[in-house]
Amino acid sequence: MLKIKSIALIFVLATGLILAGCSKQADTFTLPEQSLVVGLASPVTVNPDTTVVYITDYFPTHPQIDSVKAPEAFKVQQGSETITIIAKSNKIPKLGNLEVFTDSTRYDIILKSSGKMKVPFSFQSNKNYQKVQLKGEFNGWNPNATSLQKNGDQWETTLTLAPGEYQYLIVADGKEMLDPNKEDSVSNNIGGYNSLLEVGKYKNLQKPHLYAKSTNNGHVSIGYENDITNYFVLGQNKILPNSLVELNNNELNITVPEALKHKKRTYIRVFASNDDGISNSVRIPLDKGRIMLDADKLTRTDFEAATIYNVFTDRFNDGNPDNTWKIDDESIHPKANYFGGDIEGIIEKINDGYFSNLGINTLWVSPLVKNPEEAYGMYPNPKTRFSGYHGYWPVSFTQLNPHFGTEEDLKRLVETAHANNMNVLLDFVANHVHEDHPVIKANPDWKTNLYLPDGSLNTENWDSHRLTTWFDTFMPTLDLTKPEVTNMLTDSAVYWIKEYNLDGFRHDATKHVPEIFWRTLTQKLRKEVVIPENRRLYQIGETYGSPELIGGYVNSGQLNAQFDFNVYDALVATLASDKGFEALVNEIQKSLKYYGAQHIMGNITGNQDRARFISYASDALSFDEDAKKAGWTREIKVENPVGYEKLEMLNSIVATIPGLPVIYYGDEIGMVGGNDPDNRRMMRFNNLKKKEQEVKKATAKLLNFRQKALPLIFGDFKVLHLENNQLVYQRRYFDEVVIVALNDSKEEVSINFDDPLSKIQTDYYTLRKTAFKKEKGEIHIKLSPYSYEVITNVKQ
């Protein structure tokens, strides 16, 4: 027996050594010492015909590409500047990967099918129209992009669209109208209505849903709901070999490869699909190969954890009375002149802890460049002209506005912010200059034409002529299709980053600037700052339009993000009008589809171009009135205190849905106002009313909690309960979960929903101390009218 036991022991030891050797040998995953791809390669959305990939989007140093390989369904053409992906048939895989070989290294770029299909559209009318067009979410609201052809009493065209719903209008001989052939219409969230086009199967789909389930000793388990027929697991920008990934028992089990343990910040990314569609993606951060489970290990340049505050410089805080003066022109209404806020005032508020106490770690500062010292423009009632207090009329690309401070002040602002663990983003204006700008006087051919071919003014044609239109007759739009103009202005942007050590930009009027500008700027920033200094920058743009248009600028080669105005519009319509949460949830899901499940888009509480949310929520403004005129002609104040409660709800959603919260100055206390300039009142810090103090306290608690809650930074998004004016959703990251419950009605409600961690022994608590019960796999909570609660097990 002893001999047999000895033999058995030897066999076990030998088997263990063999298995250990196999395990070691199986980890063949390698990464280059210095990746040629900066950051994470964004997925490419593949069209049903041809898709062009710009090489420098992913490889800014433009190395020699040895070869490219795509799935069998595609033909690939490799050029010197681009890679063209051509679909061989209409059977495109929902998920695939593009293999790019360069410098003896393979890089993988995920390919996601757009799902687009040919959709016949017809408009029947017995009227004798000469021209019929469409404007809608599918063409950037540009009627010139979609003209219909007459066929008898039918006007016809064919659209190429992905499954979903699209708002649109008919434009017949220049007149906009609802489609008379459609019975239903939907609110456009700004007081009007649009017709609705529904395409393909997009409801009740059983797409996979992924979530980070558990982790132990270098292994990660990704849970999933609904079947998976295809999946990809990447370490940084390379697919992990099969030896490190196993699919079984509704889990994807992943072994973290050794190669990731030698780098400070890396990511595991997971994508999956089935016949019903593409899953949400999962992104798991690693710190030298260890799964990140502690938010304290995040740095300020982990922008996924950014909480942004929009400082409107002139209207925020006057820290230096010596640079406070107004434009001496009686034609300027006091509301449209300088108030005195400056850089010194921002520094003062950093030092007294205003931002850190509020839970802010990133400042977006309005434009600081020099503006004209004269009045321009005209508003009819009251009759007034304007100063350049806002900063959006540049007369220099590098000089600071003396109303705001000096170069030394700006350097001190950035140094002070960094010392307090905060980022600084500068508002950058690329689309236009003021007519007094020396560069446009010296180069008049550097601007687009003020007049269209028919002789009409090309001003405020935001959709039909978005790349050439002027904002006003004294604000020439730069022709950035000219290489010399783009090179000059991108050099100026790089100067600001390098000279002042800024952390990125907020970009004005993004959709009005051609993509070549954004690609050129991002490539220069990577080559001159990101790569040599080994640091991250964050660029966020401003585009009003469809998610497809907005998302067209968000990728590896252009911007990191844009503001999600569609979610904001749905938020305002939902909370200010008691319309129920379904439209908001649909808009959030649409954002996840177009921008990715872990996107870092900006979720705003408001901005300088919109009336304040609380004005609508408190019945101070109605959606069917001119908010700009109202701000000029009457005193707008909070009429109903329920507006403060609704504002707290809006701030709670902004702080907890995927994306980054962006607080427009004053929304943390419930400042009120119509549209520009009434929404730009001087910030108030003292003598706050009780309700204002309550909003500020609640907002600070949410934002400070967000910085500690990894589920709100890297977690999935799943709706647990949706019924009229009730909404419950979760964000989960491994064994931590954040559940947000909302009641947007005037009655107290009881809500029951499944406990997402019912199989895990955990204790929950609530941020606002609302009582709840946990039993039989469910959570039961009562919510008072117009309120919210956050239920979580995240340790603080």
C-alpha cells in the first residue's frame, strides 16, 4: 500500500507540474513595450456597403501597416491613409474584428454591424408640390440631404437605416409639416411635434446583457443574460487567446494574462452578440494586472470618474476688482455687459473648497481669449447690443481677455487645480472668429461665403449648411477645409495645452467644423503631448443632432465625447412635464447603442444656450413660449417649490446614468432664468434659501458618492422597473451595486423590484435614509412624491 501511495503521489505531483507547464505555456498573450495605438481602439461601426477607417485614427505616428485581415464577409483594401472595408453581401456578422499587423505586432479593432437596411419611404398627396424633402434624425435634420421623387400622386425615396424609431418632418415646397399619412406624432421635447418612422424589429429583443460578476486571484467572471453566439475578449487592443477564456454556465471566465501585469493602467474589454443583436460591452480597469476594486486608486486623469463643473467665467466670481470694467456703450443692456467674474475668482473658489466639497474634480472654463471691446449684434425687445463677456467672439488665438486676467493667472489656476486633484478643460472656439480678428483681415479668403448662391444670407443655417453657415454677420466662419487654416488653428490649440498644462478642451460648435480639423488636432495632441508626456487628455464637443451625427465625432481619431443633448431634452420633458419615464429610458438606451456602454459623454444639468431647467419645472416658463424673450421682458423666479425637488431628481439621474455629470454653474442651488442672457446671472454663494441649500447638499452627496462608486464609473446599466412615473435602474460592478429609484408623481408610491445581488450576502443602505425592505429576492421601497433614492452596498 505504501508503494501504491508513493506512486500515486508521484503521479499527482507530475500531473501538477505538467498542468502548470501547460498553463504557463497557454498564456501566449503578448503586448508591445510601447503600443502604437493610443489608449483603447474604439470599435468601428460597419455599414452594409463600404466603411472607411482612417489609419491615423488608431496609429497617430502612421507606421507602416504590414497587412490587414477582416472576417470572410468583407473585402479589405489597404491604402496609404485608409483601410476600406467592403461588404461582400448583405449578410454581415453582427460582431467581428479587424486584425492589423504592424511592426511584428497584431492589433485588434472590433467591428460592429450598423444593422442598417434599405427602407422604402413614400408620401402621398394630391397637392401639386414642386419639391418634397425629408428632415429628421436620420439626416441631421437637413432637408437638402433627402429629396423625394414624384411618381403619380406619390413622392418616394429609399432610406438606409438601422432598426429603431426616427422623428422626422415633411418639407413640401419649403414648408415644414407633420406627415399627414401618419396618425401618431411625438413630442420633440421643445414644445413641438414630429412624425415617427419605425424601422425593423427593435423592441423586445433578447440581446445579451453582460455584467462584471466576480473576480478572484487573477480570474474574472463575466455574467450574462440571454444566449451568446459570438464574443470577443480583449486585453487592451488585442484579443485574448482561447486558452485564457472559457464560456460555460452563463459565464465567461477570463484569466488575466501576464502581459497586463507589467503596465500601470490597462483594461479587459468584452463584447458579445446573438441573433437579436449586440450586447452592451464591459470594460474592467486593471492596475498592474490587478482588477481594480478600489476607487481610491483612480487618478484625476482617469476621466471615466470625472465630475465636471461648467464655470462661466464672467458670471462666476469676481476675485480681482482691478480688471472689472464694462464696455462703455449705452446701447448694451446691463444683462449683456461684463459682470466682473475672472480667473482669480475661480482660484479663490478652488482654495476655499467650494468645488471639492461639491464633489467636482474637473473644471470646464468658458473661453478666455481676447474679445472685442465694442458692442455688436442687436436684439429687438428690449433693443440692445452685446459685449463679448461670454468669450465666443475671438479677436486673438493666443491672447487672454484682460477682463479675465493674465497669463500668470491662468497658469496659477491650473497649478492650483492640479494641487487640489482637479483637471482644467478650456473652452476652445474653432468654428469662427470675430470680424476684427487680425488673421481674417489679413486672409479674407480664409472664411466661408456669407451669401448662398441664391443671394440669401448664410446665417443660422445650422442643419442645411452646417459646415459653412455663419452665426452672425460679424462672425466669419473659418474655412477649415483649407489645410493652411486647419494647421494654423490646430497649432494654436496645441499651444494652449502645452503652455498652460491644460487637461483638455470643451469644443464649441463641433458639428459645424469639418472632421479633418478634429482628426488633425487629435493627431497633433497625441504626437506632441500624449505620447511624449505619457498622459491622457479629454476632449468633449458640442453638437445638437441625432445620436448618429453626434457619435460620428466620438472615436479614437477625433473626440473622447460630446454632450448628450438628446438625453437632456428627454430629461427636461420627462421631469418638467410629468410625462413618464419611457421616453427617457429609450433615449438612454439609444445613447448606449451609439456611444458604447461605458461612454464618457457629458450628461448636462443645463447650459448657457437653454433656459434653466428649474424655470420649466417650477412653472416659471412654459414650453410654448419664447424663453429668450421671457428672460428679457419679465422677472422669472421659482413659482412652485416642487421645482427644487424635480431639480434634485434631474441631478440624481445625471450623476448616476452612464456618462459624466456636467453641472452648469448654479444648477447645484437651483438658479432660475429664461434663455440667454437670463440664464447667465451672477453666481450666488451666500444667503441661500433653505430649498437652495437642500439642492446643494443633495447634489454634493451624489457627486462625492459617484467618485467612490465604481459601479457608477465602470458598471453596466439595467432597468429593473419601469411603470409610468416610476423608474428603477441599476449599475453593477462585481459585488457592488448602485440602484436608483425615482417617483415623478404627486402621490407616494410603493415599488417592488428584483434584488440584483439576491444570491450574494450583502447589506444595503440608502443615501437619503429612506426605509426599505429586502426579502425573498426583492427590494420594497416607498417613495414620497417627486423624490428619488439611491440604494447601494458601496462602502464609503
